[in-house]
Amino acid sequence: MSVKTLHHHMTLFTDDLMDSHRVRICTVEKGVDIKIEVCSNDNPPEEMSALNPYGNYPTLVDRDLVLYDSKVVLEYLEERFPHPPLMPVYPVQRARNRLMMNRIEIDWYEKYYELKKAISKKSKDVESLRKDLEESLYSIDEIFAETPYFLSEDFTLVDCTLSVFLWRLPSVGVNISDKKGKFLCKYQERVFSRESFKRSLLDSERELNMSQDD
């Protein structure tokens, strides 16, 4: 991914994991003038040690301000660039969205990484972990019948958070069936076809879901 502009006041250091990906979607949605630096955890840029004591991604640099932790970065971008909004106006609904993002991380991000680790170790638990992840998604299929996006008429940071997880499922052998997950399949098509999602993808991320057209 590259965002070409005449100059940049902001730089985003990113890898190809979910936390970084959801921030990149946010920057495209908001049309942020930003330089994207794609980094490797094995060979981080020299300046990373000075910018971020944890050396992790994403790391956002806005002039003299340095931010890390994807949720901190997302909230900053939402406040710094309020249009178009990716969070509800009212505090109660904003809190619910933050809670939902946290639940997605705990309920699904962690399951994904656990399954990915089991696959790499050729663990006997792979199939049970895969089935558990599939069933947890099918159990909420009806939610996606109610609104175009996740419990919302509008695309939000919750969708940024969920879409990057759904995109990676085929890479761990989880393919959502349109019989058991009819509405979830339609939701996936909707978010994956957004211009912001397509423009946010790194080459390495495109390879995680070869079933989708560019």
C-alpha cells in the first residue's frame, strides 16, 4: 500500500498484522495525508528504538507526537480527523463500540492467533480450535441481518476491527459457509469491497485471502 502526496506531516510504521491493518483502513477512510512505512519485526527501522520503547506496530508519528497501541492510535485519528466520523456521536454508544472492539480482540483475535500457533506446531488441537472459531461466528450470524455494518447503519471502527480478522480466516482454514453464515458472508462482501479496505491491503495481506478479487 502507498498513499502518495506532496508532503507528509504524519508517518505510520506498520507491519502486516491485524492491529496495524485496522489503523491503515482508518487512515484511508479519513483521507489522512500520511506516509506508510511497512516494517518487518525481524528487521525494524533504526529509529523505532527511539520512537517506541516496545518496538511494536503500529506506531504513529505526528510531528513531535509519537503514539503506539492500535486503539490509542485509532482514537487519536478519530479526534484529530473527525470527518467522516467512525465513532457514534453519543457517549453511551461510543462506549458500547469500544467495548465491542475489545470483545472482538478477546473473543476472536486471540482465537485466531491460538489457531495459527497450533497450525505452525502441527498440534492435535487444530481441528477443535478451528471448529470452535467457526461456531462462535455462526452463532451471531443473525446480527448481520439487521444493519449494513456491525450493529450500525454506518461503517465504524468496529468494522475496521472485525474486517481485518475476517479477511485472515482462510489463511487458517476457516471458510465461512453461506448456508450457516448467510448474513455474515454478505457482510464480508460488503466490507471487503469498500475502497478503503482494498487500498489498505499490503501485498502480504492480499495473499491471506486469495478467494477475494482485488
